[in-house]
Amino acid sequence: MPEPSALTEVLKLQAAACAALGSPFSAALLERAAEAAPTEAALRGVFQPWAESSRRGLLEDAVALRWLGALHDVVLSEPESDLARVYPLPDRAGAPDRAWLLALARIRHSPERIGDFMRHEPQTNEVRRSAVLLPGFLVIAAQTRLPLRILELGASAGLNQLWDRRRYRFGAVSEWGPRDAKVTLETDWRGGPPPTSCAVDVVERSACDRSPVDLGDPAQRRRLRAFIWPDQFDRLDRLDAAIAETLAAGVTVEREDAPVWARRHGEPRAGLATVVFHSVFFQYMPAPSQEALVATLAEFGSRADEGAPLAWLRMEPPPGNPALMELRLTLWPGGEERVLAATHPHGAWIDWAG
């Protein structure tokens, strides 16, 4: 089992993050779990796969988020259960003290159910990250003046593949996108004006994931919902709208590791701006895979020219600060890396540097 001190610390860190990011119910459950971790064998038992993990390993594998998701999955699959009755709903506040006792009872009774869910890495596929990525795509379109060919890595269910079909409201500053869009995304905007005067033409889109989510499978759709914190109803609503839109559009995600897939698809093409992009994905890749991807993009970038440019757009945390995200762009030819913005992990605000 993980060292009690390390597990307790990680649960407390995630509790603080949930509180800061607007999920007091999740924070309360994690705080109670942190208090119980040193002595509660059943609770520590579901973390057994990380028995040899350090504090850093527990954080990198997002074990606290896996545990929260496992409990939420029980609630979503058993809406009439005692546990579900004390979880929050739009018209009802949750009861975290009661929820913790019922959750602990469930863990003791059926640890295999919780453990089975926790074996899968979190896949939130946060839809509002499209609002963060959009200004980057617009910068690429404005600088290259070419149609875009977009390649998404770690795409999960592919919910951000249709970013150009959505309506965006950047605070009171600007709007972009079709007015009859099926999904509208709102975010606070800080800094200079967004580059929303630029038009964009996406002529090809594709995506990969090591374990893509099949939206046609109700259990897998539920898994996506389970990783949304249960008291963040706006995120759940956006997810449901994006799922319906993505299913209707027939979006597909290929099952393949990102470095291998990027090697097959990432070569620049004449007359198109090839854009490799991802959001909150790179940090979960093993170091050798990260190095392989960077090397592949640098190789392809060295062969890019003005008529066949290559862009690498990503929303990822800067080193040492997983609570903050940055939007970074590297554009070849040239290969200059730019930090376009700092942003909330779920896209609630964007601080634009441009």
C-alpha cells in the first residue's frame, strides 16, 4: 500500500485544488479521506496498485481524482442508492459528512468495484478547453493564411474536435463562432484583445488516444461524466451537449499511442497549416513518449516551409505548477515557442499574452 503519509498528503493537496477550483463537495470528501487514510485499511486497499509510488507518483497518476471518479460513477449508475441521495443536484446541496460515511461503507463492502474504476486514468475531456485553444488556432490561421489540418493527441472521446463549430463568449470583450451553434462556451477574458477577427477554415480533422472513449457505449459516456466533479453542474451540462453534438457528427478517435500516431500523420502538407494539438495530456505521458513526440515534431518542423507550415499548440501546465495551465504555440518554419496565455485548468478564464 502507499505510504500513509504520502497518500494523506496527496489527498489533502487535491482537496485544496478542488476547493480552489469551485468544488467544495469534492474537497470535503477528500479531506475526510485524508484523515482516514492512515488507519482505514479498506480505503488504503483501493490504492494498492500504487503501493510503491512516491508522492510524486501518486500525483502524476492522479490517484485522488481516480478515487473521486469511482465514487461518482457509483452514484451515476445507482441514482436511487443512499449514496446518490446525499450527492449534490442542481436543486439540492450535497451532504458531505453523510456521503463520506456511505462512501466508506461502499468501499468496505465492494472494494473491487472502486478498484476496477480506478485502474483507468482520468479522462475528463473538458469541453471548455476549446475556448482556450481557439485563440491559438486563430493565431495560426492569421499568421499562415492557410486552411487548417488539425491533429489532436490524447483526444479521449474527441469532444474538442469540433471547436470551430461552437459559439464563444470571451467575457464582455468579444464573441466568435456560428450564432446557431449547438454548444456555446463562455469564459472570462483578461489581457489584450482576443484575435477573433480572423476567419478559420478547417479542411481536415483527426485524433488519437491510447484508450479512446466510445461515446456509443452508455457505460463509457458515464465514465466521462463520473470524472466531472458532482457539484459543477455547468460542466456536466456542457459535457452532455458536446456528447450529443459529437455523436451526431460521427467523430472518430483512432486507438494508438501519440508518438506513433504523430509520426504517421504529422508530416507537413503543401497548401495546409498542419496543427498538432493537445490539452492537459502531455503531463500524463511517460518521459520516453514525451521525448519521442518532441523529437518527431522537431524533425517535421525542420522540413516545414511557408507553403507547408507545422504548428504545435498545447494547453499544459508549466513545470512545477500543475494548478495553472499555459497555452503555448510553436510554429515552423522558425520554431519559435510562444506563451500565448495563462489559463484556468477548466477554461474558466484566460489571461492573454498574445
